[in-house]
Amino acid sequence: MKKAIYPGSFDPVTNGHLDIIERAARLFDVLVIGVLNNQSKTPLFTANERVTMLQEVTKHISNIEIYAFDGLLIDFCREQNAQVIVRGLRAVTDFEYELQLSQTNRVVDPDVDTVFFTTNLKYSYLSSSIVKEIAMYNGEIDAFVDPKVAQLIRQKMKENRS
Ligand code: PNS
């Protein structure tokens, strides 16, 4: 059984992430989405909120499991018994960081390989940070995220302002 992990912050999940999730889920028997619970970053959404959001927008895909994880990605891969890490590449600017990440992970565990999906051209400019920035200034975010996610972002921004 081929099991892959798609790790990330997903703060919040964008249409670009969703596109990769749908494509990767077709290639592997099980796709585990690993939501990084990074103590050093201050995310907009808690890890639990991000997991719930991802569950909501991936309901139509049956071979998906979603968990939050702390610590090293490679340890999470071992814990999950996954042989593959899935990452998206939007543009050449992503390449250097992604290469470093995948090569480091391979040194730590040569049994785990990273597979890259080139992002759909429609979403090649898109990032969670851009979505948050637009939402912070009350901009329109419906083209970038699922409508349910857009609603949650607007609600969170409102809470943060009050
Ligand atoms: O969506 P992101 O923020 O680009 O995802 C980055 C992620 C989660 C893949 C990366 O930060 C990660 O793997 N963090 C866990 C800690 C770790 O294993 N670091 C890599 C050692 S090179």
C-alpha cells in the first residue's frame, strides 16, 4: 500500500493546496495531510481549526486522513509508515527551499522520498500569506479559497479586530 504525506502549515488551506490534494490522492492509496503545529510561528488558525477546515473541504475524497503533527516531518512519516512526501512547486522561487528540505529529509531517512507536483497555473501565484493579507484589509478572497474557508477567515479577522 502506497502511503504519502502532504505536510504544510495550511494556515489557511487554499485552492492551490486543494488542487494538489486532489491530484496526489489519485496517485496514492492513502494521502495523509500533516498539519504542522509550529510553536515558533503565530498562525491565524490553531492546528485543530486547520485540521477541521481541511476535513470540511476534502469530504469528497475518500482516501484521506488528516492529523496535526509536532516536531520533525521525517518522524511523522515514520510514525505514519509513509514512504513519500508530497510538496507543491509554484515557481522557481520555491525550488531552493524545497530542494534543501527534500535533500535534508533524505539524508535523515533515505527510505522516504519527496515527490513534487507543479502547481496548477491557475494558482501559481497563490499562498496562504497572500490570502491572509488581502483578508486583513477586507479584500475579496473568494477566488482563492473554498467558500467555507473564506467565511472562517472573515470571522477570525473580525474576532482579531475586536
Ligand atoms: O506549508 P509550509 O509552511 O511551507 O510547510 C513547511 C513544512 C511543514 C513542510 C516544514 O516546515 C516542515 O517539514 N516542518 C517540520 C520540521 C522539519 O521536519 N523540518 C525540516 C528539516 S529540513
